[in-house]
Amino acid sequence: MQKYFKIETTPYVAVYNSNGKLSKAFRKQPEVGDVLKAVKNADKRKG
């Protein structure tokens, strides 16, 4: 799993859009507000 998702550190949080594309990755523990913002914006990004 680590190689497939290119996880370099833990904790690792990844947000994917509704098409299954990576929208945002946090390599260190993010603030809750940053995760919520990334989830809300996931489908707004092209990708």
C-alpha cells in the first residue's frame, strides 16, 4: 500500500474527488479545517 499510494510519512491523509483522482495530500497531520476545506474543494479542481 505504501508504494502504490506513494506514502512517504505517517500520518498521511489523502482526499480524492468523485472521479477517484487525487485532489489533495497531506504528508503530515493536517488541521481539521484544512481537511474540510480540501474535501469541499475536491470536485472544484480539474483533474
